[in-house]
Amino acid sequence: VANAVRLLGLSKIYELWLTRMIKSREEALSLRVKLSFRKDKVMEEIKKDPMMADLLNMRKRMQEAKKVLNNPDVTAFFFVTIPLALPIAVVKRFINMVKGFDIPIGGVFVNMVIPEDVVKGKATEYMINKYKEQQDYLSIIKRDLWPLVRAVIPLFPTEIVGIDMIAKVADAMVNWKPQS
């Protein structure tokens, strides 16, 4: 997301630069018309000016890209966090940055949450403490991000590798129901 935010910020600067370059080119071409003896011929040349055509084409492409990025029917940023302080803070900060560019927020996925049934029974002290810690962070997520949460994905016993594990993650996402 950081790279996307930097690129979006640079696009604003680039758009300002393009606008200034187009204005400068218009001024130069206008001056050329004023100073010419054969205005008709110069006007024809100006209409075919390759530099102006390139500048206008770049501006058009930038505007089209901006339309796509700002259209909630085709674009949305989704964020993934885990129940720890730093990832939660980073996601909250990036959500505000993305909103600053008028890009729709699709939601937040909370990943690697220790399921309650894991700490029942023969759980180690470490696992019980980690579960309690996550519950505190989940309360922060519920307080600050809950309307944006699209799914809470459990911590699986193994890494997510292969089609079977991806199917399990997809199933967890699709079947997730928010708890009050």
C-alpha cells in the first residue's frame, strides 16, 4: 500500500506538471502565431504539434486512470491486518491516506486469529496468553474498524500453501459471520 500511496501522490504532482507544460506550450504556440507572417500556415502546423498532442494524450490517460481508481464499481482497496498493535495502526493510517485520494475502501480482512477452541483443553500457557492478547487487539479492531471488516480468518495450523489450504481460507472468508 505504501508504494500505491506514493504513486498516487506522485500522480498529483505529475498532473500539476502536465497542466503547467500544456499551458506553457499553449503560450509558446500563441506567441508563434502572433510573430508569424503566414498565420494560416502556422495555425495548421500548430494543430499538428506533436509535443502538444503528446501532452494532451498523457493528460487524457491520467484522467482516465483517475476515473477508474475513483469508481467504486470497478476499484476498491482491501486491507489485511492481524491482531497486533503495529499492523492495526498501519492499516488505519493507510485507510486515511487512500481516502485522501478519493479511492473507495473495500474493507479489511483480519488474518491469523487464534480460534477460541484452540485454547480450550490442552493449550500451552503461551497459546493462552497469545489468545488473550489477540482478544485485546480484536476489541481495538471492533472499536475502530469493525464496519469495514469483511472477514476474520483463523490462524491455521500450517502455512497457506496449495489449493486445499487456499480453499480453506476462501471458505473461512465466505462463511464468516460478524459477532456483536
